[in-house]
Amino acid sequence: MANSMVGANNLHYLAKNRDCNVPILSNISFDVPKGGICLIKGASGSGKSTLLSCVSGLLKPSSGDVYLNGESLYKLNDKERSVLIRDNVGFVFQDFKLIPSMSVLDNICLPSLIKSNLKKDETYSNAEKLMSKLGLSTLANARPQMLSGGEQQRVSILRSILKEPTLLCCDEPTGNLDVSKSEDVKEMLHRLSNQFQVTLLIVSHDNIFNDIASQKLNLVDGRLDPS
Ligand SMILES: Nc1ncnc2c1ncn2[C@@H]1O[C@H](COP(=O)(O)OP(=O)(O)OP(=O)(O)O)[C@@H](O)[C@H]1O
Ligand SMILES: [Mg+2]
């Protein structure tokens, strides 16, 4: 589809255990248009994080494929897939995955510096502007492990936004935030979709995203609930 940003076609993921394969995702097909906001819900253990990992190129599915901006993600070789992901996909991990030996500001800038030809000064100055919007300015030189869970979560969100992805995958992006900070994050994500046509895949138990979602997927034991 011309307007498709990301989708899956008959995706399966089997986890290999010693003596058997455990189905984690089965027969998943969906499509999200450019600028769409897709909200993924489901009970703990239903496969939400596994699905986001497959869709964003981090985990190879056992069968089926993922389409990203017209490319068949898992038909590309590893180098081509890495470049496509580097240039298009931002990811907010459920467990943040900040680098402990780097300052907060360096963590936020790293993916943008790897991706773009922007000058280092410009990247750092853009990062500082974003940090002030989410109340993180005073933490620029701290190490991530000194921050609260909510602060680390906001840092990981800024890291993903700064690199200006065309697809942003967010795994429980408000899981550690209070209502007011969650509203700030929601507003920021909504603006990315409205103004810059960034496509969002959001895994969340938080009802806060219900009113901005353009489509909803419900996972039940690794399958899409048709209701
Ligand atoms: N490599 C693996 N081997 C065996 N089981 C796995 C493997 N990876 C994931 N699982 C299982 O797959 C299921 C789905 O895990 P996943 O992390 O995707 O769930 P989730 O919906 O994100 O849960 P939560 O809401 O708690 O974050 C879980 O039962 C998990 O134990
Ligand atoms: Mg999860």
C-alpha cells in the first residue's frame, strides 16, 4: 500500500527451548499508515514487547515478514536492515537500555550522532532544548543509574525522539510516570504524529493514549484479538 509505514504479514515467532518450540506470536497481520498512531494492548506475557521487537527489526520472526516504508525488512541482508532501522526507527525500551558509562546528555545524543550528518554542536543544542521541555535540564551531566525510574524513562524517550525517526516504537512509555508527566509525553508524541507524520506504535496499559490512537491492536496469547 502506497501510504503504509509499517505492517506485518502472517508473522510467527517461536521461542526455541531445549526440547520444543514455544509459540509466542502466531499469525499476526496488520498495517499502519504513515502518521498513524497504533496502540497495542494485551495482558502481561501476551507478546507485546516481542511483537514490537519483530516489527522494529530487532528480533527476526520465525516466519512471515515485516514491511517498513515499502521494504520487506527480513528479506534484506543484515547490513541493509541495520541501515534502514538506523535511519527510520526510534525505540523506547520497556527497560530503557541507557548506557551506564555515559552521561545523560551523551546517551540522548548518541543515536542521532550515529544516524545523521548534523554537526555535533547542533545535536547537543537540540538535545538541551528537548531536555528543558521535559524538566530534565539539571540532569544532563549525571550518570543514568543516579536517576529515578521516571527520569530514566523520559531520557529514553528524548533519545528516541531526537534522532527524528519516521517510525517510533514505544514500549510502555509512561509506565514509570505520574499523570502530569504522562500528559507531557502524550502531548509530545501526539505532536510528532500531527506535525511531522511520525508513525507511532505504542504498547501501553495506560488509558491516556486511548483518545489519540488511530487504531488499536489487542494481543491475546500471541494472537490478534479480532474484536
Ligand atoms: N526466548 C524466549 N524463550 C521462551 N519464552 C520467551 C522468550 N521470549 C519471550 N518469551 C515469553 O513470551 C511471552 C511474551 O513475552 P513479552 O515480553 O513479549 O510479553 P509482554 O506482553 O511484553 O509482557 P509485559 O506486559 O509483562 O511486558 C512471555 O510469556 C515470555 O516469557
Ligand atoms: Mg513487555
